Amino acid sequence: MEKGILGLKTDPKNKVLYFVNGGNWPSDDSGDATYIPGLETSPENAAVPLQTQEMITKANEKKRKKRKPKDDKSPKKQKTTHCTTFNLPDEVSDAPSYWGTASPPEILIKIFKLVIRTDGVLFLQRAAKVCTLWERATYDSSLWETVDMSLSKVKNEEKFIWLCKNRLSHVKELNLSKWGVPVTPRGIKAVIENCPHLTNINLSGCKKLSAADVKLLADNCVHLSKIDLSHIAHYSRAVNPVSHLSLKYLMSKLGKNIVYFSMANNTVTGVPMIFNCISEQCPRLQALDFSNVQTTNRDVITLNIEKLQEGCPNLQILRLANTSIRLANVPLHLQVSTRGFPKLKELSIAGKGDGFISTIEDSGLDRILKSSEELQLLDVRGCKRITTSSLIRIPAWNLQSLFLSQCPAAMDAQLELVMQKWKHSLIEVDLSWNNHINQAIDLAITALTVDPETSKLVFMDLCGSSVTFESVKKVLSKCLLLRKLNLTSCRGLPRGMKRAYADEELDQLREDIESEKFVQYDEIT
């Protein structure tokens, strides 16, 4: 009787491979220097010590290719057992990974902050399930100081209330705008009961709020300094949270702390009284946004600008776009005696909406900007009574953004003087929809391109203007920092050129003009 090793009969179908000298072998795989947890071997390769799942798959595919079909009647060959050795890939290190057990918490916290900017704070709940170290890092109070619910995928108020009770005790900035869930009085109550350190709240678009909710915020969130109540009321109602009575109470409680206040895109009553409350109660105010505000009767709103200047000397941003404003009649000696807005950096009195009535003229612009030497942005689009005379008198010498679309100042021959004044500092210029056939825009562009070395121009909007081909060539060749140029609907330009350009497209336009791809302006009919 044929016997094999250890007296057992040899079975050709189930061969056994024996190793010798195993006295020094470890008791389990964990003692092997090349052991990698999770990389299991398949049964048919159980005797091969070092192999990854990917390599096994490739080896099995090669074996399948070598197999012959069943109908092949060629004589069977004796099977031969081969022992194949696989090497570990170079990127697999023998050293164990300490990422999940020994990473510095400070590094994890910085990484989590970057993720929160795009995914929101609910990412922290998922990260806490990874390991104990990550869980401890997610409880760091600095990660919960700024909470933006507009980035959250959770769209129910119950989850938000749970967050307030269990995670938001250290929150300082809370954004509930564009969340997609109507914030009710229950949500506001959860905020005031569990967020004692709140300094900034954005309730834009929370249309279910009432005057009682604003009163609760004023009574309980004593550290609030930034409040956004925009886009809440599009019609007048008895419990309007942005009524003059509601805001008067809010300012009486929190006015001394407020540095930012917005009630843009609302329909309210008693706007002059709201301005008076702000002037009297908000000495630290730095930014005020009254854009797109309408009264119930669509009346022109009277604003005592001198009183606002005296009450809010630190104002840096004033936005009154698409709001029909008329400056109150004030005696001349009071106009002269007030200090103006010495720290103002941004003024927007643009008006391009339906039914907008611009009553601010040159003298009104002089009253607003008489001491604003730090002004950086001026938006007077659609202001039919603003001319180049008041622009030249502005005391600021380093204006960066100037918007003159549909403004008579952009059609005035003195526009060249305005551009000469700020040619070294302008970054954005809007001269769109000024299509009068004159040389005002061409001369203004010439003034901007006098000194290419000092030009900082990055964006220029000439949409619908009467700019010529030669002027476009000049601005492209002289303003080398220019990255955006809008030439849409410019009738004086060749075909194929009338569109908006940005970045690489603008570089290609420069090359096309240099190669004389476009027909010259004077040949266009």
C-alpha cells in the first residue's frame, strides 16, 4: 500500500505542503513584521505568507486565462503545484500608523475648521464616530463658535433644537439664513436659552418671526452686536418684527453694542423713526444696510443725514441701494458744523429697480461724503442727478471701486478728470449702458491707461456703451492686471468681440487683437 508523509496515503486532489524548523515562528500573525491587518488571504492561497488582495485577484485571473474549455479533448497533463512569492508594494510601510491614536489634537482641530467651512458643523458629529481621539477633538469649544446652518443637510427644526441644547453652548456667530427650514418661536426660544455667548445672529429670510421673537432676543441675548433682519417682511402686518416699534425696543436694549445692522429687502412703516432710533442709540455702529426698503405706500423716505453723522461717527458702510431716499432739509450752519462720516469706506445709493426715485443730487452727495477721506467704494448707478462735479469734489484720493452705470456723470466730458484723479487706485470701474455717441468714455479710458506701471484695474464693465475698438485695444495693452472685461452689446465693436471675457479668455482676446483677427472699428458699418 502506497503511503506518504507520516504514513498517510497521498491524495493527488488534496495535497498538503509541510514546513520544517518552525520553532521560532510567532504564535499568531500579529508578530510578523510584514503583517497588515485587514489583508486576508483566500483559501486557495492560504499557504502563501505575503500577498495582498489585489495581487491574489490578478493571479486568479491569469489562472482562468490558462484554463482550457471543457470540450477540449487533448490528453490531460499532470497538475503541478507551484509556490509563488509576492512582494509588498513600496508604499506599504512596516511601521504602524498612529493617525487615529496619536495625532496632535491641535492639528485635528485646524483640519476640522477647514472642513466646517464647506460642510457645516454637522460634520463634527460624523467625525466623532471615527475614534476616541477624534471624538475628544470635536468637543473643542472653538469648533462651535461659528455655526452656519445654511450649509447643513439637516432640514428640520427638531434637530436644530437638539443642537442648541447639546452643542451650541459656546456659539458666538449663528447663521440661520438660507437654511430652508422656517425658524419658529420654538427655535428662537432654544437659541436664547442655550446660547448665552451669542454676539452675531443672521435671521435673513426667517419669515415666521414676530415682534415678540425680536423682543426675546433683545431681552436675553445681551451680547449681540451684529443683527441681520433682512428679507423678513414683504408686507405690513400687526406683528411685523421689523416695525418701528419693534426696532425701537431692540435699539433701546442692544443699541450701545450694535456694530452691524441690516434690514434690507423689507416693507415697513415709520422708516424715519427707525433712522432716529439708530442715530440716538447706536454710537458704535459701523455698517448699516437699508437696501431695497419700501414703505407700505411706496413713499420717498426722508433721512436726516446730519443727525446720523452725529450719532454714528464710526460708520464705515452705508447701503441705501434701491431705497427712495430724500435728505431732510437742514439749515446750512448745521450742515457745515457736522463732522460727516470720517471713517466711511463704502457708500451705495444706486437705484435700478422698478419705481425707484432718486432724489439725491450733487449737493446731497457733498453732504454725505464731505469728510470721507477713506472712501473705497462708491455706487451711484441710476442716479440721474449726480454729475462729475460732485465726484471731483469727493475728498478721498484712493477710491478702488466706482460704479457709474446709467449715470449722467459717465456721459460728461469731465469724466476724464474723474479717472485722472483715481487712475492709480481704481480696481473696479462700471461705465455700462452709457451709449451716447461722444468721446467721454474713450477719453476716460485714455486717462486710465496713462501710466501702465501704476494701474491696478482688474474689472471693467463697458456693457452697452459707446466704447470704440481702439479704446479696447488700449485698455488691454496698458492694464496688464485686468482679468474681467464686459463688452456685451457694444455696438461700436466688431462681430465676435461683443461678449464678456474673464481670465484665460481675456488673454486669448489680447492675442487675437495682436494678430489682427478683428476688423478695425472704422471699417464696421
